[in-house]
Amino acid sequence: MMITHYPMPTFEHPLLREDLTIYWQALSDSQRALMIRHIDKARQHGVSEWGVRDMAVALARYLKGDRGLIDLLDTQPISLSACRDLAGLDPRYHRIGEWALSQLVCIKLNGGLGTTMGCRGPKSLVPMDGTRRFIDMVMAQLQAWRLATGAPLPMVLLNSFYTMRDTMAAVTLPHVVSLMQHQVPRLRADSGEPFEYPADPSAEWNPPGHGDLFHSLYASGQLDRWVRDGFQYAFVSNIDNVAATIDPALLGYMIDSQWDMMMEVTPKCPQDRKGGSVAMINGRLSLLERSQVPPAQWHLLDRHDAYPWFNTNSIWVDLRALATYIRQAPLTLPLLVNPKTVHGQAVVQLETAMGSAIATLNRTGLVSVGRHRFLPVKTTADLVVLRSNCVTKQADGTVSWQDLPVVSLSSDYNQMDALSTFMPCLPDLSAAQSLQVNGPVSFHHPWAVQGSVTIHNPSSDVVPFEGGMLTSGTYTHTPDGWVHQP
């Protein structure tokens, strides 16, 4: 008879204790010892029981070899006809949604730093134009809706330990509160042990992805308070997607459909790669993050005819149904394994995605919203488009546009500092179809793009561009200056 030397750590909540027992029993003694180190570290840092449970379950799955990968051969695509379009919804849904606005809360995902863009501080504090940041646009939207409808529309910002202090210092409206999502120890990639870096202790931790939203709401008591105070529905979206605003028709459609959760999707475009598609797995709607698909199958995932829908990461949730579900069993969402390099060392972050709850909650559905509700900013090229004169920014925080050009920038512009240095003067893109800039070029004079334009500097030296109107073709820098080839 095998004797274990590592009994399972205690949990006060019986649901969490019973749930983790299943995973604990499948671990070896050495894996249990490793698990105890992670649990002790999290508890010493004040992580709630729900956060510790989620961390422990994710770690147990990882230690047993789960890398979160999904074979596309096990999925069934969702046809275009299987998803209703917002533009074609019956007008009565708008009336239903207007009636229910007094029961609606807004949640903005604000845990990101925009590290891929080299942001300093929260991404929500990045300027969108000369005076307003993402957070300012969202607050203007909220204030406009409160004044127009009289609904209280409380808002929660789901912050990480990276973003909470600076973001909340920028918030001036009442009834906007911060919810700190859990934080968990990073893993050493070589051993699975907690990553340690005494010179920068904050680097030892990571937010566990926005899938943590549901248990953070429950563990904080915020979910039960909302339900007790008569709020039943939540609209959740990324704070950098300022096109994702309250729409009563969407709220009414979810209510009439009696869904626990509704995901907004949009027809996939060629540039939609960093994010998730949707498919059917074992008869249920499911999210397919790119990191969950083996690289050898990425070409299949990119087929628009097979996987036509792209996740906007905007969802509508029935709060009462969510609370009922969690009281019966913790949410166990699909695992996302995110390798990183931190201070020169290989680490692993175990995360979950909010949208994957569409496969876990009882009654879920999709709605197609088109691009007018989806303007994500994941790269500096996205930011150039958003800041340009192609996008109209209104005083009430809303944005609008007609046709947007495709902008592509070489790696010289990947970081915010480089973008500010090289492109202090943004182009006039009102007549542009596409713009591609390759190599370090500085733009200090007014310039406009007409049609499809490529600007190419083959050297590693920064060269200035004189400005003016650029017409379709390629502008290449040579020893004799810029040469235009139509």
C-alpha cells in the first residue's frame, strides 16, 4: 500500500475541497510537494480560496501533461446561417433591452499593460487622440448613457495588480469600482516550481487571464451584492475596444433567448489572428484560442469558410444564472499555457479565457455584430488607425468610421516609444486603402496616403520622409533619395 507524505491542503469551502480532491488524487508524491509550494506561496500573498483553487486545478492539469491543445479534427465548424445578425434583429428586442437597462451593470477588462506595444503602465491610459485616453472614452460613454436613460449602470473595472492603482487614480465618475483579479505564481519552465526573482518580486506573479472574472466576482462578494440589489445582467468587454458600447437590442435578444451567456462574434477577416474563433466541440459552443490549436493546424483555423466567426471578447451574462451555477460547482475553464521570458528566464503562465465559459454555462448563444462594434488595438499599427482621421471620436466617447485601411508597420515601430519617435506626424488616411511601412523612417511633416502605398527603407539607418501626397505604389529609399514606382 502506497503511503503519501503530502496530504492535500485544507479548504474551508466544501465545494472547493471536494473539487480539488479529484485532481489531488491523480498526482504523484513529487507533484503534490510541488503543488503545496505553489499553494503556500499564493496563500501567503493573500490570494482567496477561489483563486487558490483555480491555480491548483490549472497546475494539476499542467503537471499531468495537459497543454490545453485542441485537435481541429475533433471540432465541427459553425455555419454562417447558425448565428443571428444584430442588424436583422426584430425591433422588439430593443424595447426589451431598454426596459431592462436598470438591471444592467458594465464590466471592463482592464488587466493588461499592452506589453506587446511597449506600454508603460495600463493600456487604458494610452492616448487615443490629443487629449483623451481609452479610460476617458469609456467614462464618457458611461456618463452619456446614465444621463440619457436614468439607469444607474454601475461599472466595475477588472484590474490586475499591474493596473489597479494607476487606473483608479484616473477615474472621476461615481459608481465605478475596482475589482482586483486574482494573481498566481509564475512557473519555472524547466521544473514547474514557483518562479523566484528577489530583485523584482512582482515579476514572480501573473494575472490568470480574464477567465478569472467569474470567480473574482464571486469571491469578492460583488456578484451576490449585485443580485441582492436587483441587477441581473452584465455587459463585459475589453477597455481598449471603445466600439463595444451598450446596445439595448443585444441585451433584449439575450433576455428573450433566455441565455446564461451570449458572445458577440464578427465575420472573420484576414487580420484576425491574435484572438479566438468559435466551433462546436462535443455538441457545445466552444472558444478556440489560437494558442490552443497545434501550429500545424493554424492554416485550417484561418480558413474563413470553415471557421467564419471571430470572438470580439464582448459578452452578455445573466448574473443570477452565473451565481446559481457557481454555488453548485466551481467553473473549470479550458487551460491556456502561455510561455514567457521574464528577466531572461523561461517561465510559464497558466491562464483561462472569459469567452470559454460559453462551453461551460448551461444555456449559451452567439450573435453576429459586424465590425462597427469591434475595433481592437493590439498593435501600434492598430493604434495608428484608431488615432487617424478615418475614425471619428465623439464627445460622448463613441467612435465611428466607414471603411478602414489596412496598416502594417515593420518591427521598427512595435514599441510605443519608437512610434512616437518615428511617426510624430500621423498620416491622412481618408483616401487610403492600405499602408505598409518597412524599415526605420521618420515622419515629421504632413503626409497623406491615397490608394495602396508601401514605403520601404532597406537600410538600418533612420531616414526622413519629406511628406506630401503619396499615391499608389512603392516608395523606396535609395542613395539618390526616394523613388516612387507606381
